[in-house]
Amino acid sequence: MSEWVTSIAGTPEGARIASMLALSAAFLHALFGALQKGRHDPWLSRAAIDLSYGLMALPIALFVVPWPTPDLWLALLGAMAIHIAYKVAQALTYQRGAYTVVYPVVRGSAPLFAVIAAGLVFHEHFNLVQWLGVLLLTGSIFGLAGYNLRRLVLGRETLLPALGYAVLTGALVALYTTYDAWGIRLAADPFTFLAWFFVLDSLFMPLWNLRRLIALPRAEVMPLARRGVLGALVAFASFGSIMLATRIDDVGRAAVLRETSTVFAALVGWLILGEKVGPVRAILMALIAAGAVIVEFAA
């Protein structure tokens, strides 16, 4: 499997597979965000998810994949630090703002930052038409956030700091996307990076929330544990997909395609949470998808 992933990097087949992986990551990331914003406190939800995927990944890291080289260990520690900052910013965002408002702001700012970072780090350059696609996607996502904001009834008193944290979270998404793409390319076996990433990434949130986890009422333990296991499976598929996509194709293009997660988030709200979509949301979602299509096919 590892040899096949390496062999298709930079090929037309790799580009097609990377696009499918990025779109899969988009859907799964919307689901992941909803899981973290759900019934439990976002800090506890994230702690349960991280603990679950760390325990699942540990046997694979220890006994299945090759061990990291010294250089890769340093890269993994750097990834761990960036993801800690991202998780803190994301939890602060979700604590202060309505999911339907702050989630589009996070996802709208991330692709713009990611495309710029990919150009600086990997020397990837979009043409004019692709940039128009990025601006269409980003502008439509912010338009969706603005539309949701107009309909917001509760939570306006904490809205300004929530939006600030949302933009910071978007910048950190772009940073970890670019950094992780560099890290997974550094690894001889991409699954070594993935396995150890999930192990190391699982440490911070459970330790940070240890007292709160211990004090959790017994009736809440199993529901939180189930959310953790489900979230872990979604995280493996979501983050693993986008990391592999950036390993075998352009980072910027994969990052833009992933931000169609905003469309999937709206659909999750409509189909599962019973939220109304309406004509304005439908048009904005269509424009987001159109922006992604332009970036994908104007290369």
C-alpha cells in the first residue's frame, strides 16, 4: 500500500485519487465538527475522541509500520505543537459561537491561507482562473456565515470573540495542512507518519481535561465514550484522507476541495438537525461547490 501511494504521487491517477480523498475528507470533517459541537462540552468531546484514536492507532504504530527516523520524530513533534494550538482555538471558537456561524468562517479563511502557504513552501502556483475559483469559494463561505449570522437569535454577546477565534482557527488549519503535507512527504512510509501522528496527537486533550473527565457523572461516561469512538473513526478517515491527498497531489488544491465541507455541514444541519436550507443558502452552497470545481478543472 505504501509503495503504491508513493508511486502515484504527481501522476494523473494520483491527482484523481487525491481529489476523491479531499472530497471524502470534506464530508467527514463536517460530521467531525458536528460531533464535537454536539451534546457534550467541546473540550470533553475532543478529549474523548483523541483518547479513542490514540488507543486505536498505538498498536499499528508499535507493531505494523516502520519506526520513524530521527528527522521524522522532530517533524511529528512539530505537528503535535501546531495541532495543540489548533484544538485550543477550535474549542474556544465553539464555546463562544453558534456552529452554523463560526464553522463557515473557519473553513472560509483556511483555504485562502493554505493556498498562499503552499505557494511559499511547495512552490505551487494557481493560475488566474483558479484564483477566481478560490475567491468564489471563500467569498461564498463567508456569505453563508453572514446569512446565518442575520438569523442568529442567541449568542450575540460572545459573537465578536468567537469570530476572532474562528479566523485564528482557520489560519491554524492552513498551517497544519501545509506542515503535515511536508511531514508526510518526509516519511519513507506515509503510514508511519499517520500512525504516529494519531498517537502523539491524542495526548494533549485527555491530559488537559483529566480532572473534568474523572469528575464526569457516571451516567455521562458511556455516551461520551461512544461519541469518542465514533469521532475517532471519523477522524481516521477524514484527517487520514486529507493527509494522503496532500502527499500525492498539490496541497493547495486538496485544501480547497476539503473546504466544500461547509456544504456538507449545511446538509447535515438540514437532514439530521432539521434546519431549513432555503433559497439563499442553496445558492451560496452551489457557489461554494462551483468555486471548488473551478479550482479542480482549471489547472
